[in-house]
Amino acid sequence: MVEKVLVLERVSHAFEGVKVLDNVSLSAGPGEILCLLGPSGCGKTTALRLAAGLEELQSGRILLNGAIVAAPGFHVPPEERSVGMVFQDFALFPHLSVLNNVMFGIPRGDEMARLARAREVLDQVGMSGFATAFPHTLSGGQQQRVALARALAPRPRLLLLDEPFSGLDSRLRSQVRDETLHIVKDSGTTTLIVTHDPEEAMYMADQIAVMCLGRVEQTGDPLELYNKPANAFVTKFFSSTNSFIGTVQQKSVVTPFGPIAAPRLREGSQVEVLMRPEALRIVPALGKPTPDGAAQAHVLTVRMLRRASFLHLCLGDFAGNHLHFHCRVPGRHMLKVGDTVHVTLDRAQAFVFPMDPNSKRFVASSSGCPPTKASEAL
């Protein structure tokens, strides 16, 4: 069995009596990228700071390469953990050149060897031509690459990235994210990334730990988390969803698109059915009868969102009770507002969970379709 590079065992932590981590256990193997994903305040940055040694551990254990580096009453300082870190604001020294910024992270010793190593990692990140430049003359993406080179220069056992792309605009963020992935993978360094962006986590990580209120809700690879979410929170965090409230009857839930199986949920219990927008398949009605297993809907709005069309659909005839659903289809869709469509559901992208008391039912309306709580975000 391959030994894990980073292990957090039953880690709990509190600030002024407020618990921010609650019995968190995580691990990352050699060369693996582990991402801590969750909303602000979920504890992910605290977990990273504990791994770095920037906070003293209150409960549990942290191990690096099988050796304990943190436990209650025992603390190995950051400089002795062989950990590299890229901060959210990059934290480059403004008075040092790019080359000297990178050399700063390399332990003192043979100056020629330090210089050679600094030039090696600058070349690795594509910044060798900027060795004499100063940070203020660089773009955000270039500063990020220099910060990454500085973190990798000492050949750390563990690389920590704290929201490393959040300060970049969307176009540059995609480019730098891709470059960083290749650099980190080529270096073979085990990496822990903190982010609140699910797309970023899915792009970068081998394993993702989804966190909420100090606890790990689910850990797995991106495909597993997207296709087999453990609960409603994980489902909703990875994409917008359509939400339908129903009741388990004979091991299934009746929906506008036909019954959905719920074999493990209690008979008669209230449940929430979550459907991703791309799970809805639409075809123009063209006056044809609604097929079995389909629902008839009207198109309320059509919006082009880069590589996909986003449609708001109303199930009903605008004169009674209405249900409002969102649908995402690839490319440009030629439907117009007011068109009638037949809607079917890809059941592989529909998930049934016990009712969350914070969710709400669809609201009946005679003046249009009300938005659902769970599907507000595009």
C-alpha cells in the first residue's frame, strides 16, 4: 500500500469557542491533488493553515510522510515541515527581483546550486525571461507563476494553494489554472488546494473533499461527486438544480416526468427531488400529443450562456398552477419565448433525498411561474 504524503486524522478546531472544524479526516497520496471545496466559512482555509503549521492543532493528528507533525501539545513549525505555499495575494516581495523572490524560498547553502535551482523552476513555469523584473511590472498571471515557482523551488513534500486563482479575471483564470495544473503534475508534488469554485475543483483535483460548517460532507473524485452526490448540499453545490418536493409512495416519487425510484427512503416521507438543468431534454411539441413519461411546457425565456442555451420553462397553461424549471442545452437553441415543448427527464441526473427543512415547495401562481429556491443561480 502506498504511504500517504498528507493525513489529517479526526481534526477539530475552534476559535474563541466557535468550532470551525469538526472531526475532519483527509489524506492525499504521492503526486495527488486534493481539493477542499466549500462555501466561505466552512473551515477549508483553517484546515490548510493547520497542515502548513500556521495554526497549532487542538484535537486530532496531522502526518506528513508518515511522521506526526501536529498533535495536541506537539507542533512542528512551518519551516521544518517541507511545505510550499501559494497565498491568495501571491505575497511576492516588491523590493526583490523575480529571481531573488524565487531564491528566497531555497534554504541557504551553495549559492551556485541555489541560483541554478531558481532558474530551473522559473524555466519550468515559463518565466525565465523575467528573472530581472520586479513584481509590480508583471501581470496577475505572471505574478501567480512566480509565486508558484518560489513555492516549488525548495522541492517541498507538500504544496498548499489557498484560493490561488480568485484574484484573476475569468479568461486569465482559465489559462493560469491550466498552466498550474500541468506544472504541479509535472513536478510530482502532492498538492492541497482550497477553493469555493466547483468548476475549478473539478478541473484541478484528483480528489475533492466537499465541506460544510466544518465537516466533510463527501470525498471522492470529480466524476463520483457529480454523478453520485451523497446529499442535497453536495448536489446543489456542484450546479444549479431544479427542486421538486414529493412524497415516497410504493418506493417511488411522482413527478411531472413520471415516477422516480426512491427504494431506500421511508414510505410516506417527504423528499426533495433535485434535477440538474441538463437533465431535462426538450423537443418542440409541434401540436403532437405529449408522449408517455414527458411533460408539456412553455418557454418563458431563452438565454445564450457561452457554449449553451439556458431556458426557463413553465409546466402548465399560464392559467392555473405552474411549475418553473430551468433547462440547459448545448449550443444555440432555436426555440422562442412562448413555444410549446415536450420535456423528458434523464433519471441518471435526478437525485432523491430526505426533505431539507430549509427548502420550500413550489408556489402556485396564476400570473406566471414563480422561481424555485434551488434553481435561482444560472
